[in-house]
Amino acid sequence: MSKLMSKLSNESCRKARLSRDPRFDGKFFIGVLTTGIFCRPICPAVAPKEENVRYFDSAVSASLAGLRPCLRCRPDSAPNSSAWKGTRTTLERALTLIEAGVLSGNDAIDIEALSARLGISSRYLRQVFSDNFGTSPKKYAQFRDLMFAKQLLHQTNLSVTQVAFASGFNSVRRFNESFKQTLRLTPTALRKTTQKKTQVGKGTDKPELITQGVMLSLFFSYRPPLNWARQLAFYRLRMVDKMEWDLGGEGYGRSFQLGEAKGYFEVNHLVDKNGFKINIYLASSDHLASLKDITMQIRRLLDLDADIDKIENLIGATAIMTQGMISGLRLPGTWSVFEAGCRAVLGQQVSIIQASALLNTLVKAYGENVTISGKKMILFPRPEVIAAASLDELKMPGARKAALKALGLFVSEHPDGAVDDWLSIKGIGPWTLAYAKMRGLSDPDILLCSDLVVKKKVLSLYQQGVDPVPHDKQTKTLTRVEYSQLTDMLTEQASPWGSYLTFQLWNLA
């Protein structure tokens, strides 16, 4: 096993695979040496004998060992492994950029450019990937693209050519060669196998090419627990009319724009399958090249790759969360960090209801009205539109209007700029910045100590008996200095999962 598997013993893997425990899905893979395939821990096939099994930390490691992915449990559909998440390492930063597609497609950069963005040498970057995955960054990126392509071949009716370009390949010939060489099967053969199983089975929902664009239906897995009821309630309270909508029961939908790609998605929770059925509607088939980035955004928005067991074990041991933990809370993201920033500015010093009303007014006045697949909706306003807007429709102080316009101007002029640079904008403070990172970038380590609700809950828990810092024994009240000491301690204890502690406190309030 590689370094990433050092904390997961062979015995733990054995127990997880024999019980088909979904909490380990994507955290390791099972290589079956007698058949030459590798599987997820939840694979429904008859469990092989232990002497015929080898465990791998990642799908790419299993593939490099000469194994091909199982066609039954489909390792391409597993939640992403989070073994390295929250470690603030060069590897995490590199993986984030690679998963965002910087090494794929027409706009791909080379390894030297990627290394420069990471502030390290290309030699060191290659060494990091060799040590952890046994392969180069470029080959790792190509494997990720191929696994996404495999998912599309399994679950959609897109042609092989469309799948190739949607997966980041510039040449169908190169796609076919790489697919066969890496996955030991041609795309056409895989498609035929999938179609045959569909015909003899119970059937499956298949996407369709439609006159006004493309509709695809995919299945996204997650590791339980997941408290979708709480997450959906969070979205419902903050919904923007015609930009987001409630599908009733377990469903949620919203519009999106990513570069030139426009569309919307609708999700339905399938609790018995530990996953979501995701319908994605694109305004044009020309936008298929953005499909991989769109699916990654949806996964991030729903926080499907979080290892909640690991996170809850850590934050449950903090000084104020010794009891009352709400299991399965995820980070409900926004589509973009700019949207999260606007939500934060509008939410300054007002209630959630008031902030939601302001946001609805903003989107209605300045969002783009579109019709996609026959459905009318509104897209969140572009930064340059907000920068040029009068904002007269918003009933709020002029200083906050100025901050919102300045944010739009800054983001339109620096589309790839660091969020930390927003602090140079008058009216943008640490709370606004932290909120934008937590919901717009899904930063896992944001404890919003200055948030009024968080502060009230921390003080309430403290007054119930938690006594981690010195205080006035007679009044049992915290001074400003003592509260700062307490939250500094909590920030350290909850790291790198401070954002999850924030959502625990919000939900306990």
C-alpha cells in the first residue's frame, strides 16, 4: 500500500469489503488477482478469498498494477477519496488543480506551468506524484479523464466522439488509444456491454439529445451518513425564485453558468442507494466540453466527497461538541465564489429572511433570463453586470451597495484572482471573506467565530457547563479576550474541519 493507505490496515479493508460498508466507498479499492479486475468495497459480486486480494489506495494505483475496472460496481462512480483532503499539502493543491482540468482539453497547461502555479519545481511535483500514486501528474490527470469517460459511456447515450471531447481529449484517436491501453477495453466494446446489460435487465433512465440542447442523467455516489433533510432545508430557506427550485420531497434544482456553458441541474436523493440521480440540462451540445467541470461543481456544491465519519470523530472531540452532534451534516455550497460573496455582502447585519429577499431582488433585476429545454429560469448576474448596476432596487445602506459593486468590478477585472485579495475592497471584511470561501470554494476549515449565531451558540454551550478557559467565577460570563481565547482553541481543535463545526453550531441554534 502507498503512503495514503498508511492509516487503513489490511484488516480494516478486509472487514469493510466483506460487510460491503458504504462508508469506505472510494477510500480504497480491491484488486482481485485471479480475475485481473479491481472493485469498490460495495461491489455486489461474490467476495473473493483474502489470499487472492490486494488493496489499493486509489483507482489509478490499481490500474497501474495491471488491473481493469469492474464493469459491475464501476469504480468510476465511487466518491473521490479524501485521504489527503484538509492536509494543506502540495499534493492537495495539485490535485485540486488537476481535477479542475488544468492538464486537460484545449486550454491545458504543461507540467512546468502547473509547478510554477504551485511554487515548486517540476521535478519535485513529479516526485510527489510518484511517491503517492506511482505515476506522473500528466498520467494521473489522463486516468481521471478516462474514468469520467467510462462513467459517461456507462450512463449516457452520448456518442464516443462526444464522450471523448467531454472528457478533455482533443482527439478521438488519442482517446481510443488511451482508453484501451489504460482500461484494457475499447470505448465501443464497453458501450456494447452496457447496452446489452440494459436490454436484459430492468432498464435504466437514459439521457437524450434534444432539439434545444442536451440532457444527461448521471448517478453520483456518496459515503454515508448524509443528512439531506437538513441540507435541503438550508437551500430552501435561501432559495432564489427561478434560479433555484424545490422539486418536492427529496429534490432540488438550480440554474448555472460556467464560462460560456449555460444550463440547469436537478437532483433527487436515493437514500437506499447512497447516492443522487442528477439530471443535467445544457443549452447547447457545444457546451459538452464543460461537462466534466460542471459535474465536479455539482459534487462540490452537494459536498458528496466528504468523509463524514472522519470529520465528525474530530469535531465531536472539541471542547463544546461533546454531545448533541447532528450526524451527516454537509457543506451546502453555492455555484460560484462570486455568488457566495454577493450573498455574504447582502447578509451583513440582517436576518436570513431579509438577506434572501435582497438576493431575490438582485437576481430578478440583473440576472439573465433564459429558456433551456423549454424551462424558463434566471442565471445569477455576472460580475461585470453587478459592477455597472445602479442597485437602486435594493433597500439597504449605500455603503453595502458600493461594496457589492466594487466586488463585481474586482472579480470582473481579476476573474482568477485570489479570494483573499477581496480584503482590499472597502466594505469586505473577514466575515464576508470567510463565508465566501466556505460556501463558494467549499473550504473545509472555516470556523466563523465572528458570526453572531455561532457566538451565541458557543456562549450557550459554555454556560451549560463547558469551562475550557478562565472566567469570572461569579458571573460566568466571557470577556472579549476570553471569547477570543476560546474560539482560538476551538479553531485549532476543529482544524482542518472548522466549516463543519460552523454548520453544526448553525443547526444547533
